[in-house]
Amino acid sequence: MPRYFLVFQGDTYDEEKELSCLWAPKKNKSGNEVHHHKRLLEVNEGDRVIHLVNRYIKAISTVRSKAYDADCPREFKRASWDREGRKVDVEIIELDDPIHVDDIINKIKNNLPEKYSPFNSDGGGNQGYFFEINAEIFNIILNTDYENEEINLNYVEQSLNTPTGSSVNSKLKVNVRSSTWQKYFKNQLFKYWGVKCVLTDVQNKDLLIGAHIKPWSKCDDKEKIDVFNGLPLSPNADKIFELGLISFDENGKLIKSNKLSDEDLEKLNINSDIKLDFKNEHFKYLEYHRLNKYKK
């Protein structure tokens, strides 16, 4: 299972985001090695990191390498730092709605570690760079809810009851509860697949859904946000995939249930010959979908 960490970045965030990395010197200004820098040695590929900037959680990253020796990147404007250090490669996904620490501190304070906690009892940040947190804190952050979301409806996909080419140009205020994990998961899928429905090519970001292949309710914590367990889909495509009316075979080719007609599939603007470029990591989730959701 992955481990979870929190990094305080401040004015180093933009530099590390640009380089897709974390970096810390091996020794501080006094020539000593400190725990919050040395902790980079503890990370493994697949671990998750919360990025905190000026008391806002701005991003979540996935670790892509173990720590390795690396001089301070020349992009870092830190002349006083020791140049000898350690670097960890990460894939950073920024949050649509940064979370202020004050909004969650009461929810996480009982789960903070007694030693080397990133926050003190009053919610202030302890001095340091890189701290470990537990899965409970990570999940609390991911389950932060946002309500009354404004959705831009400048395009509405053709459906079974909508004439071809019709559209709506408006903004609609709707009462939606969407948690950070949903938005984070969708943004991961956008980075992997591009901002488009992989079945209909709809490219309106506001209409796309981060669809799980293995249902969220059946996933463990890692599977819930695994980029290989999802597809960006338009609402109609998401619905028929969720209902098991379509799935994908071992070669990534679309397969259609007998309960869905060719005519309906055509009206939904889904090509029955489509074949997606899945990786090995996708196939355990696709197998689950075929065995447990797909209606032959």
C-alpha cells in the first residue's frame, strides 16, 4: 500500500512543479542532516504527496522514483543552500479548488502523529520541509466537499432525444456535492488521456466525468485514485458504461451488450469499432468490469 506525505513548499512550489520533482539538501546551513530533508529517502514509487503552499493545499502528486543524489537544480534561486542534495521525481496534479488548512485542521488534528507532525496543536505549521501523514488524513483531504458548483453548459452532447447539432449557451447554478478526490481523479485522467471523452470525443471539460472502471464503492484507497482505473467520459457514455451495456475486451476493443442496439449506439455517437490503447495496468480493472458489470 502507498504511504502518504506532506510537503511545505512556499516559494519553491513553482520551481519544483516546473521540474516535476521534490528536492532537498543533504545538510542544512549548519552542516547538519535534518529529519524533514532526509525523509525523502523513505518514499517509494506510487506514494502520494500533498503539496501545501502558504497554508493552501494546491496539488497532490504521485511519486515516480525513489530519492537519488542530485545537485540543487540551477532553476532554484537559493544561493545559501548546500548544493549537494536528493531529488524525487513526481507527477503533480493541481486541484481545481485549493483547500485552506484552517478548513480541515479540526478534522485531521486527532490523526496527526505525535512525533514529527507537520502541524502543531493550534494548527500552525511546524518548521520543516517533508513530513509523513497517515491514510486517514489523506482521505479526509480527498473527501473535502464543495457545493453549489457553477457548470458551464456551452455545449450539450447529442442524446437519444436531442436533435443533432442542438446546443445550449448558458451557465447553470446547480447544487452539486463533489469531493476533492473526484476532481483530482478526473484531472489525473485528463493528464493521461487528454481533455476529451475517449468514446465520443466531446471536449467540453465541464461535461466530462471521471468514470471508474472498477466501481469506487468496490475499491481500496489506492484503487480509488489510480489513474489506470478510470476513463474520461461524456455523460451518455458514462451511463452506458456504468450500466454494463458496453465494456472492453482483452485487446482494448469495445464490446457491446445485446441489451444495447446498434441504432442506440450510433445515436450516442459511439463508434462500435473503437479500440483504446490500454496499458497492462488497466487490464485488471477491465477484467473486473467484464466479469462484474458487463451484461452480455
